[in-house]
Amino acid sequence: MRSPRDRSVPSRRGGADRDADRGADRAADRGAVTVEFAVALPAVAVVLTLAVAGVLLVDAQGRLQVAAATAARAWGRDDDAAGRSAVDRLAPGAVVGVTRSDGLVCVTVTRGTGSGPFAGLTLRGTGCAADGGG
């Protein structure tokens, strides 16, 4: 039977062994960090791409809206050339539709988004102005 004074204390490793273990742990941690970075980097790239594409999409929608409003004012003055010029300058390649009814001229400008993650979308801007022509 062992006496209470006869407890054995587990031996602790010496300084060199302990430092070697820490070095091995750090090397393993570096590999884990590399893997985590390799997994996270494509996700960050996708998020940034979608954010930039979203900003460009909003810009294109704003240009269509301005083109439609400017063209509607020009067509309201019976200045068809200025209306067409405004659309060509502000939204090149867009399709224009003009309707007149109840003293208003409304212009709808439509264009696809082109390439990128939102390539399948069609953008549309509409503007109306008083029809001052005869």
C-alpha cells in the first residue's frame, strides 16, 4: 500500500522538447491558416464582383431614366432629333418607344445589361412630359 507521501509527480519535459512541440504546433497552424485563406478568398472575390456589378447596374438604370426624361421633354417640344440625340448620347444602343396621350408624351428607353453576373436583366427607364406640340 502506498502512503500519502509516496505520490509520484509526472515528469515534465525539458525546455528543448517543449520548444520543439510548440514549433510543430505552429507549423500545423500555418497550414490551417493557409487552407482557411484559400477557402475564404474565392468567396470574398464573388462578393466584391457582385457588389461592383450591382453598382454598375444601378448606374445604367439611372442613365436610362435620365435619357428617357430628357427625350420626353424634347419630344414634348416636337424636337424629335433632340430626343433621339439625348437617348443616343446617354444610353447608346437602347430601344426607344414614344407614346402620346391625354396631353402627355411618354418615352420608354430599354436596354439589356450586356455582360457580367446580371447579363440576363433588361433595364427600362420611363419619362413623361407635357405635350406642347400640335
